[in-house]
Amino acid sequence: MGTVCVWVVVLQQDAEHLLRLGLAVACGFAVGVNRLHASHSHPGRVRVHVLVALSACLFALAAGGDANATSRAIQGVATGVGFLGAGEILVEPRQGKHTTPVVRGLTSAAVVWFTAALGITVGVASPFLAGMALLLALLTLSGPLPPQPPSKPQS
């Protein structure tokens, strides 16, 4: 009878982990679809966001209940996603001697970072908190952009 109780506890824990992994996939998918509508030139972004959220959640869950291990997992995810985000940022030089370079991809990098934070939050904290953060992010990403100031004429 004791063996059956152990299996029930293990299966309950696995079911919760699988539910959290599924929620992380749903969060990553929601962010990826939002970014797909914002930029039609990168259809593979949905997969990237799903995999970032899923892997961040998996790392957090794999750390178990130990606070030190969880902290190290979160730090590792943040570092790794920082490199992934850095690959999103492009600096394009402008023609001319004293011109400011054009930086592109900051929003994409920030969204990849946010997607990892969603995965971690689903994995170790509160899925409700992750859902509220997702809602706020989608509102932010879908809202109108402020008007751009007029550019200075180059001399």
C-alpha cells in the first residue's frame, strides 16, 4: 500500500509540472503570435518564444524546491537569454562622418527576455502572476506607438 501512495504523490507532482510546462508554452505562443503580427518578416519567431518560455520553465522546475538551486537556474536563464537577445540587436552605421548609428531589435530582445521571465514565473512562482504579466505585455506591445520627433536635417 505504501508503494501506491508514493506513486500517487509522484504522479501528482508530475501532473503539476506538466501543467506548468503547458502554461509556459501557451504564454510563449501568445507572445510569439503577437510578435508575428508585428513583424511579418520573421515567421519562425513563434517557435523561438515558445521554446524560450518552455526551456526557462523546465530549468526552473528541474532545480526542484531548493532555493539556492532555483536562484542559480534563474541566473543561468537570465544570462543565456541575454546572449540570445544580444543576437537580436543590430547596429547599422549611417553614412556620414558625425551621424548617429541606427539601432534595431531592442524590442525583440526585450520580448525574448520577457518570454524567459514568463517561463520562470510559471515554473517557480505563480501562473496567475505570469498571466497578468502576459496581459500587460500584450497590451504594451499592441498599443499605438508615440509619435516620433522630427529628425534634424543633416548639414
